[in-house]
Amino acid sequence: MTNKAELIDAVAEATESSKAAAGVALDAVIAAITDALHKGEEVRLVGFGTFSVKTRAAGKGRNPATGAEIDIPASRSVRFKPGAQLKDIVNK
């Protein structure tokens, strides 16, 4: 699978439901994960992995073209740590 449409097809086939129902279910899962991360919460899917939000501190950097110092603002980013079962499957 390489995109959302193919994932919806796979879910519909696995659950013997329509593509529309699978699409709604997938959108609901993505929305729930997104909402939890927006609130700063972790999302743990046992056997799959953990989504979390990490905060990067503000810092200083340099513009490589001019050499001028620039301020890099603090930011938040999403991290994913794969679970043991997922690691085992990928490494087989």
C-alpha cells in the first residue's frame, strides 16, 4: 500500500465492508490520533507503536548563503516509535 485509497481498499476487504464505510472508519481513526496529538497526549497502539509529540527548543542557526545568524523558533513535531511486533515483522 502506498496511499490512503489503497489502505481503504485493504480495510474494506479485510472487514468485508464497503469502501465508503472503510473510508469513514479510517478518517475517524486519523482524526482521533490527530486530536490526541494536538492535545499533547500519546497514542499507544499495542503491537504497532506509539505516536507522541516532542518539543524542540528555540535556538540559533546560520543562513548558509550569507552566514548571518538567525533565530530558530521553538516547535513541536510528531514522533513515532514502532512497537516490538512491528519491528519483528519488518525485520523478517
